[in-house]
Amino acid sequence: MKIAVVRVRGLVRVKTPVQETMRHLRLMNRNYCVFLDPTPQNRGMVRRVRDYVTWGEVDDGFFAEVAEKKGDAYTGREQDAKGKISYSRRYHIVNGKKIRKYFRLNPPRGGYGRKGVKAPFSLGGALGDRKEKIVSLIRRMM
């Protein structure tokens, strides 16, 4: 199982800790998606940016499907010049291919929700935990 996190809102008038957390999660722009392992550290980062993202749990099969369709090839270095530092944390390996850790998606067909991107998912908006319904959102964005 992985946690799929999709950035919904921009960063205008956002506090610096939230901006830094978005950068650490590799959510640079709206409609970017990342897949994280469900560790306490990752859950804490998602909790910090909860007013700007939506998330839910997905299985590994769906992750492979998204990686096949929307994954960009990683063309950077694997090690430094001396061979001491490995850059393997910068990419995923899916079906023998190296792809970037983030996925650039399209805006969802049909929109995020009837209340828009400022309301939580439980009240008909786009933000917060969607649980298994994140899969349908990401499919509409592919």
C-alpha cells in the first residue's frame, strides 16, 4: 500500500513551513501527484499540508498503472563523480525503468467537487483524505 498525494491549490500567501514541506514532498505545482510509503514521517508531512492537498491509500498495481502512463523518465546521475554518493532516492524503478518520483497530471475531468478547492472532501470539496476514492480522481486526471 502507498499513499497518493495530489496537490490541489497553489502557494500564494502560504507560510514558509508549508512551502518547505511541499518542496520536500516534490509537489511543486498544482495537479502534481506523488506516491509515499505510509511511514509516520510521511503522514506528518501530509498532515502539515492538508489544506492544500488531497490524499488516499492506493495499492501497488494502481501505482504501476500510473507510472506506466504518466511517468517521466529519470535522466539524471546515479552517483557522484567519485562514486561515493548514490542518488537512488530520486527515482522509482518500475518494470525495469527509472522514473521520477512525481507525476504531472491534467486537471480532473468534471472538477474536484461541487464546493471547489477550499472545502474539505467530507463537505463536498477537494481537500483532505479521500481514502479509496483517490483512485477515481487520479483516473480522471490521467
